[in-house]
Amino acid sequence: MTAATAATTASTETAETAATTAPVDRGGPPAVLSSPRRRALAKLLPFAVFAAVLVPLALTRWPGTAWPDALTVDLSAPLGGAGDWIIDNRDSHPLFLYFFGHISNAVVLAVRGVYLLLLAAGWAGVTVAAGLIAWRVAGVRLALTAVVSFAVCGVLGMWVPTMQTLALMVVAVTASVVLGALLGLAAGLSDRLYRALRPLLDTMQVLPAFAYLLPVVLVFGIGVPAAVLATVVYAAPPMARLTALGLREADRGVMEAVSSLGATAGQRLLTARLPLARERLLLGLNQTIMMALSMAVIASVIGAGGLGDRVYQALASVDVGAALAAGLPIVLLAVVLDRTTAAAAAGSGSGSGSGAGDRGGRGRGRLRGRGGWAVAAVVTAAVTVAGRLADRLDWPETWTANIAEPVNRAVDWMTAHLYSGVPVIGGTADWAGRFTTWVLDPLRGGLQALPWWAVLLLVAALALLIGTWRTALTAVLAMTAIGVLGVWKPSLDTLSQVLAAVAVTLVIGFAAGIAAARSSRVEALLRPVLDVFQTLPQFVYLIPVVALFGVGRAPAVAAAVVYALPAVVRITTQGLRQVDPAAMESARSLGATGTQQLRQVQLPLARPALRLALNQGVVLVLAVVIIGGLVGGGALGYDVVFGLAQGDLATGLVAGAAIVCLGLMLDRVTQPTERRTERRTGRTRKAA
């Protein structure tokens, strides 16, 4: 291990020295500079020969630029028949009575039990419990944040809906964590299962919620079970991915030491792999909670109730103030849960800060382990009993405030003064029109004007350049499936919106991430803004976006940018901050400026994180494609929403499947295959 570290450091310092002490010798090492080009040519040359033979044959058989009708398959009849069969047999078939029925009953009982427990604890008991849990995990500062957040939920008049949403989230997150942990455990311990589960996780994460709401409703009906299961499908993949990643990244030296002591496979898992993966597991819990909360409003469409239902009803009447009053508690819940789980992942007390947080840390030192949790439980029970004896379980109505009216006045002012008529720079409606005319229309027109075979070749070439033949084949098959499903043209329309949104997201996200990585003050200023952007339900900020930009594809792109931006900024910031300190110190000692350190050291070494940011930006933008369909985005998003509204299983599922195929293709094009690199790295470590 020491030899490998020394070799890595030496090679890094050599590269740093060459990069910072002198400019590149233009007549220097052409072999080194051209090796990536040679590898690219070696990949593309057989591909070009293959394309030169195949394209003329395809043009002879299927002339024209549009996708050939002979290569499409009409699924409306079988999918329509499947939907009719489910409706006809839902109340009588043994599969529904003895399998899905038991699942539905278990979900209902679990949610009702948690909800009744929260109501029995009363507002004081729940608030004190939240504060004590946050105090035990992260210190006094987060405890005060938790108490204030729950109090604000009551002040906004949303205590009961908040408890309904919290009960549903507890059950959904628990099921998501269990399912995700089991899938991640299987994928982390077996390369074969990892490869088999990856497309399943991709589908679960990329498939728009509206697309699988329809089959879930067909099976379980409108209500809480459908909402919980839809949330589980959406929120389980992050837990599975991070669990698998944590297990697969376990330190080889530790695992070899445990194996040399004669530990069995089960002992190695329990005593080494899982403890080493603790941080990844808690990060998976954090991301699962955040994604489950982001489903709160969407799940309200199928009867979830709670805060999501209040948001949805308010937006149906275009009442932005009421929607914000119901949306803010979702944000506050997400912030508290995010901070608590992040502090648990970083280690007890690491995020408490100074001052009050330090005093909280010393307090925890006096009440460590089970003793501290016992005291917290006793205090919570005492407060709950006191509230019941005083008959003060419900939040007092006199302690509520109405924020809907001032918010609506602010929205009206923005619409009146910013939508149009702004001197020099023009209004937001002008910006939306120019973006549509100069970016979206040419991009859509260019993609739809390309021959179908040219699109497939372009996708294959891009995937092949950054991956393997298997990667290129997967990407091409995904695009081919879109054509076979008969949604080629609307899929290219959706692809143009996704590409535009991803481009804007990356420009803003990389700039903000670099600024946050270089300045702790900037990061502290951005963090609450990113929290709001990431946790505020899409439906809530959709109305201000429409008020500012109008209806069309531009507001759909704006909504996607707002939703995907936090992940890109955070991943970029984390990647730049985790660059090897030795490399940075070497660059500084050689007199490199801040810009040179960024361009020649940080960005190259953080390339995997930047690629991950690109990949996650694509996935999150695709997740908002459906929401964009509600505000004039059209294309596949509109088809999915139309299918859910009309109960048309064929239209909704076909469009949803096309979005999944787009996501799979973009994932393969933006996330390079590094299996060979990992093998080489493994061999190098063994040799060292």
C-alpha cells in the first residue's frame, strides 16, 4: 500500500511539475499527446467500416429520414387489454385477493399506526422528540432548527397535514431503505448481480412517477397504498446504489486482514464490509428521504393526502400563497431530516459547529450511548403525558398565521413588473421567447431533421468513444426501442429540451460549484438556497415559473434546471474539495496561481465527480420532463400526463418507456464504462 501511494504521489507530482513549471513543448512528445487520439481512432475505425456497409443497406430497404413505419410495433391493443383485465379481476382474482390485497392492508395499517402515534404524542411531544433526536445526533444548533421547523409547520396551520405526510414518509422510507439495502447488498457482493440490477435501478430512477402511477392505481386503486408503493419505487434506487458502492469500495487491506484471520463470509460482511460502508449507507438513507419527500405532491394525485394534497388543491385553483404555505412544511421536514442524516453520516457532533453546537457536544459527552437516548425517551414521554393531561394535543388555532395573501400579492407584483416591459434587458417573457427561438427551436428542428440512421450512428459513436462496444450497443438499442414504440419524433422533441436544460444546468452548476469549493462563505450562502430548490415540490415553483415565463417549452426547461441544479452544484463542490491535498500543496509550492490550480490540478483530478454531476443532471432533468408537460412542454411529458388523466395505459406507459430509453441512452453516453480501468488499477495495487 505504501509503495502504491508513493508511486501515485510521484506520478502526480511529476505531472504537476510539467504542467506548472513550463508550457507544453509543442514539438515535444507527440506520442503521449496523440495516444488518446489513437485509442479513439482504433475504436472508431471498425465502427466506420461497419457503418459504411450497413447504412446503404438500410437506405435501400427503408428510404427516407423518418423512422420507418415497418419497424414500429403497436402496443395499444395488448396494453389496453391488460388494463381491462386488471380492472375486471381486481376484486376477484386470487393474485389480488391474497397477494396485492395483503400488501395493501399492511401499508394501510402501518401508515395509520404511525399517524395515530404522532397524534397521540401531540404537537409538544412530536416537537420535543424531533429536537432531542437532532440534539443527540448533531448538537444543540440542529436541535433548535428542528424545534423551530416543526413549530413553523403549526404556525402555518399545517400541523395535521404535516403529521399525515410524516406518517406516510416514515412507512415509505422504511420500505425503501429495506428494499434498497437488500438490492444493494446483493449487487455489492456479486458482480453478476450488480450488472443485472443496474438496468433495473436505472429504470426505477428514470421512469417518471406519472408513468408508473397509472399501473399502480390500476392494481391498488386510489389511496394510500398506491402512493406509498409509488414512492418506494422512486426512492429505493439511491439506497441500493450507495449500499452497493459502499460494499464494493471496502478497503482491500482490511478485507484481506479479516480473511487472513479465518473469518467466514458472513463475519466479513458484519464485522468489516458493513462498518466500512457506514458512511455510504447513511448517505443512501439521506438521499432516500429527500427523494421520498419530493414525491409527496405527486403522490397526492392518487390519494396520498397530507401536505401534497393541500399543495395540489391550491395549485388547481392557482393559489400560489396557499400552495407555498403547504409546500414550506415539506421543505422544513426535508431540511431537518437532511441535516440529521448528514450529521449521522459524518459522525456524531461533527456538524454541530461552534458555540452552542460545542456545548451540545459536551452535553452529549455526559450522556453518551444508551443513557442519552433513554433520557431523551423519558423527556419525550413526560411531555406527551403532560400534553394529554392538559388536553393540548392539537396545535392551538390562535397560534396560526396566514401567509397566502402577502405571497399572492408578491406574485402579482412580479407578474406585473417583470413579465414584460423591463427597460433595456426586457422582461422574463422576452427571455423565454428568445430562448425558445434561438435555442429550443433550432435544436429540435436539427434533431428531427436528422435521418433516423444518422441519429443511431451518432449515439453509437459517442457511447463508443467514452465506453465499450457493449456500452454503444446498449445506447443504440435504447434509441431503437424508441423508434419501435412509434414515438420517434416526440422523443427527439423531449431530447432537445433535455439537452438544453442540461447545458444550462451544467454552466450554472459548475460555476456555482467551483465558487463554493473555493470559498466556505459562498458554500454557506448557497446551502439554504440549494436545500429549498431540492426539497420544494416541483408543483410549487411551477406556478411562479409560469407566472414569470409564460406557458411553453421555456418554463419547462426552467423548472428542470431549478430541480437538477442542487445535485450538480453539490457533487461539483464535493469533488473539487476532495482533490488530493498533496497535489494541491505541490502546485502551490511551485508558484501556481489559483486559476492554474483549478485548471491544471483540481478539474483534472475531479473529473470523475464532474462526470457524475453530468450524469445526475441528466437523470434529474428527465425526472421533470413530465412536470414540463403540464406547462406546455409537450412531447413525451404531455403523453404521460394524458395517459394518466384518461386512464389510457398504452399512451402513458409507451411514453414513459420512451423516457426510460432516453435516460438509459443518455446515461451510457455521459457515464463512461470504467470496468477495464478498475481491473488495471486492481492489478497495479496487487503488484505494489
